[in-house]
Amino acid sequence: MNATPNPDLAAIKGRQQKAWSSGDYGKVGTTLVVMAELLAEAVDLKPTQRVLDVACGNGNASLAAARRFCEVVGIDYVPMLLDEARERAKAEGLPVDFREGDAEDLPFEDASFDVVLSTLGVMFAPNQDKAAAELLRVCKPGGRIGMASWVPDGYIGDLFRTMGKHVPPPAGLKPPFRWGTEEGLGELLGEGIGSLQTRRRSFVWRFPSARHHVEFMRGYYGPLSKAFETLDEGGQEALEGELISLVEHYNRSDDGTAVWGADYLEVVAARR
């Protein structure tokens, strides 16, 4: 039996960065604002706390923390998303320090933050163990790590499995949905935390139709956009058809629109 090859994590990260830079994830991110607001409440943010938002995208969790008068830094490796985040902060008059950087190599001293957040961001870092270690390293003892991560057995898990049938993921790469399970979090955060609280939530997407959602995601969601780019016309039609059917499978609307839940795991971990 041939062993699974060790993936080239640096190369994968480079491809991921290009994928997230394609389309405009900010358009997707703005539909997910409620997740960051709920997470800010779950970690019980206090004014003046120093907060880091890792893989911040267009700034949902950063802005949620800033609205609660925290001292906030947001970090991401996609400059375009950081520019969008800065524009959003400016529009609301919120002081957030957005910086370019890598979730696997955070440019901060040990124990720099009272709270470390990530909404649907750090879960996609290819070197999961390193990313988890960085979250722990920059969080103060007694501080909290708050995350929202898609679960493996929900809509987004099915979306990625459908994509993977057409464009297989790199061999040996651990699935990002490991972050959306208590078992995976136990492996990743381990003895670095003193307690772990999780709550499965359902984010409800609302689109004019299943096809509209697929076209929207194809245009703006980098991983899906790149998947379509690698396929010929027949492959693209097949993937599109399967994704529309997937949304229709989840859809609970009966008026021609698409309304369905996408489950995620809300996590609050106490740094030991």
C-alpha cells in the first residue's frame, strides 16, 4: 500500500491565497455579519480589551469587536479584503488596525491579546497545527479564543464534497472542517486550553433562487470560482447542476426563493 504523500503546504497556501484573492469574498462576507455579532456576544467581549481577528477577511469580527469599544487588530493575507475592511471601518467611524499577515505566523509577541477571534478564517489554513499553536501563543493566559467554523455534516461540508468530486483537494491535506468538530478542536488546541464550550448554530442563507446562489458563489467565493476555472464547459455545467440540486435539497422555502440553513460550530475556548 502506498503511503499518502505529505502535501506541499507552502504551495497549497500560495494557491489558496490566489483563490481567496479571486472573485470578491467580501460580497460573501457581508451576508455573514450576524455570525460575527453572535460570536462577539458568546465570548463576552469587554470594552478596552485587546482583540485580534485572525484571517479577518473583510472585517466582520473585527468590526463587531470595535462596536463594543475594544482595541482591535485584524490580520489577513489578502490585501483586497483588507482594503474592503478598512472602508467598512471608515464608514462606521470605527478604529481598527488592519494588517497584512499570515495566520500560521502571526507577527505579535506571546500573550499579546485578551481575546483572539476567527470567523470562517483560520479553519482554512493548510498547516492546521501551526495555526492552532499561533492562536494559543498570542492569547494571554486566562484569555479567550472565539471561533465560528463550518461543520463537516452541513451545507458547506456538502458543498466542498461536491466540489471535490470534480476538482479533488490536494492529497494528504486535512479537511478544514476538522475545526468544526469538538474532536478536531481537542486535537488542535489540546492542553493549551482549560475549557471548551461549543454550540452548533444554523446560519440561514436567503437567495432569490438556488441558481442565483450558485451563480453568486461562483462569482465571488474564491474556492468555488477557482474550481470552475479548472473544468471544461461540460464539467462546469455538471458542477453547476449538482450545486443547484444541493441547494434545492436543503431549501425550505415554498415560494420559488431559496432559504436554508448552513450549520456551523461556535466555539469559546479559555486559554490555560
